[in-house]
Amino acid sequence: MNPGMHEFLAQDRVIWGQPAAQAVLEEAERRGAKRVFIVTSRTLNTQTDAIERLRKALGARYAATFDACVEHTPRASVIAAAQAARAAHPDLVLTVGGGTAIDTVKVMLIALAHGVARPEELEAHHTRAPGARRVPGPKPPPFRQIVVSTTLSAAEYSDLGGCTDPVRKVKDAYVGREIGAASVILDPAITLHTPEWLWLSTALRAIDHAVEGICSVQRSPLVEACALHALRLFAKSLPRTREAPHDLAARLDCLHAAWMSGLGVMRVPYGASHGIGHSLGAVTGMSHGYTSCIMLAHVMRWNLEATREAQARIAAAMGRADGDASAAVAELVARLGLPARLRDLKVERAQLARVAAGAMENMWVRTNPRPVRGEADLMALLEAAW
């Protein structure tokens, strides 16, 4: 028998079927929160009425808003968020957005727990790879976050936060049992503000979670079952959200699929699509949704001999009878009008070596189902994707 274990998140509930403002107020009341600090994007805060609706719903419980989150969560943006939180004296964070805002808060909570005041001080608190993985084990944060999801990245379903060191150009992983979302609110209506490219590409990120969870070197029956159903829901409803953006039932299907795909994050080891994606983001600034659009099918083909049975199950879940899972992913990317080559996003060939070097530091490259022997293997994948 192969030993295994599933550690459940420190997450109380996932809520759907009611407007975000109503659910947020009820969660704040249930938790006894008196000062709620909102973290979101500049666009949501200044170009939509979504955040103002939440502020009005909170009433006297509202403390302040931080909307200077930056994609890939550079260290300086985390410190800025921590400074704003210290000034607001909150007892709860309401995060409204996707992976960028959620990761900002995750790492911010570690910074607050340890009194981190400068970007370089975050160096002591991230995990270490290659070699033996070290998880520093942060102190409990001073308060929790609740999340209103606006993308499909599934960052709200993990206790892992990514934060980029701009000096090394590496996206480091930060973990802590209570830094993730204590509760998650799924309101498809608020996702109507999400740009189409972001909605669709983060769905590919969630599909990446599902695929690499199913193909993991340490399989989990719970993760696999949820991931397979996530793929079925995405295959049915994701194209519909492009064809009919206001179909809220299809959008809720996708939010549920992202939830199920996210159950594997930090519960089973992922592979090279995630690992290369982190390095691509750190070196080129590419969004993680787009890295999955481009890299996932290539990594699946490269891993086929090590994951053939798992990929057959993936293909069936995505509705492909011939068992070719990588083709199912590639065809979905094309159907959604998403980029399929690195050169389509103006990545320079000269950058690939730096991406490969950074990826070798990533813990998930080290757990790819087909062992990655060195930078040459990664360069072959990157050249194929370019």
C-alpha cells in the first residue's frame, strides 16, 4: 500500500446562492468583526461599484481599503499592504479579487505576524527548494481573511501564497495554516466585472490544478475525484461563459469547478507546468493563467509515458473519446481564443534560459511525474512552447 494523508484547510465554509454584499455582512456578523479591512484591485475599486456596495453593506464595520495589489505579488506590494493594515487596525480582512489580491493578503498576514517591515525581511519566511523542502511555520496571523472570488485561479482554496523577489526574479512560496481564506463567497454576478481574458485564462490555471493533481506522484482519491468533476464542469460551462457572458448559472458552474480543482493545492505535489509557470511569471511578468494556457499541454505530452492512465481519465472527463488529454487541453485553449505560444505574448527567446534556471528552484519542478534532470529538459519544453 502507498501511504497518504489529506490535511484539510482551516476553512469554515464556502457560500454560494446569495449576493456578495449580503454574504459578507453575515460573515462579518458571525465572526464578530468590528473593523473590516478591504483588499482588492485598483480597477474593481475605482472603475466598478462592486467595492462601494460592500463598503455600504458593512456600514460602521468598514475600516479602510487597500487597492494597490500588483500582479505576481512583488515583496514591496506586500509591505505596502501590511503598512496600510497596521494603520487601519482591522480584526478581519475582506479580500475581493483573484490570485493577486489573495496572495498579497496571505503573505501580508505572515508579515504582520512576524513584524516584518521591509521587503528583504520576507526572505526568512518562504519555503526552500531545491533539496529538502523547508517550511518555516509562521506564527498565527493577528486576524483572518474572507474572500469574494472574482476569478477562477483557486488561490482562495489553499494556504500557499506566492510572492516575487524582484532581485532574484523568483516567485517564492509562503505557507501557513491560517493565512488562507477562512470562508469563501461565490457570487457569479460580481465576476461580470472580470475581464474576459482573465476569467478564461484563470480557468486554464484551474484546469492545470486539476490535471497535475490527477497526475501527481502522490495520488489522493479525494483530490482526483474532485479534479475529474471539475474538468467535466469546465468542459460543459466554460465555453458557455464566453458565448453568453451573462449566463450566471454557467459562471457558477465554473466557480464550483475552480473550488474542486483547488483542493489539490499543497495537498498533492504538482509538476512542471506549475513550476515553469511560476518562473515565467517572475522573469517575464506573464500572468499565471496564460502560463497554463501555453505550458500545460506541452508538459502533459512530455509526461505521457509516466501518466498515461491518468491522462486517459482526464481525456474522458473532458469529453474526448480517443484518450488524448493534451489535445483536449490544446483544443480548449484554441476554442477560447487564448494564447498558445510564448512568442504570442512577446516572450523573447533569450529569456528562456533564465526561466529554466529559475524553474529549477521551484519545488513542483522537483516533483514532476517524469523526473526533470536539469535545465536542458526545461529548455526543451520552453523551446517547444516558444
